[in-house]
Amino acid sequence: MSNIPGLLSPYDLTGGIVYFARMLSKIRLHARGELPQKYVNFLGDQKNVFDWRCATFLGVSYDQLVEKTLGGGSDEEILEWLSVTAAARMSRKSKSGTLS
């Protein structure tokens, strides 16, 4: 595995979730132009790319996650934002009767 300064391991945990910290580190490195091209090809909002799968699992779009990450905050703070966002979404869905 390449040693890229600032690129976290997919096994690093944030709030008990693997891969999340790596995805955020890729977002930050890409924004600074420091992410090698071989990683850029597998960023984000491309269906079946792991970043897309992770964002979908977490219930947000990859673009929302990029915006929040580049807006600042630690990995833990961004995960907390996701928790609040997911809770609000679940509450709206349960009120509308379309919990899925």
C-alpha cells in the first residue's frame, strides 16, 4: 500500500465505523490537490464506488458530505452531524408513514 501523507487507513475507526475517516481524508486531500490520480478515479458520487456506497449507507449524498467536510470540523463532528441529519430524516419518514 502506498504511503500518502494524510491518507488514513480504511481500518481507522470513527465512532465505531471503519472507512469513514479514510473517505473524509480523501475528500480533504483531493480538495488540496494532493490526492494521487489513481485515487481520484474512485472518488465520490459514481455508483458502486465505495465512497458512494458509504455515503448512501449513511443516508446523505456524497456532495453533502464533501460540503460538510470542507466546511471544517473533525471526523467525529462530521459523524455527529450525520447522526442528527439521519435522525431528522427518520423522523420525517415515520411521520409521513413511509419508513424505508
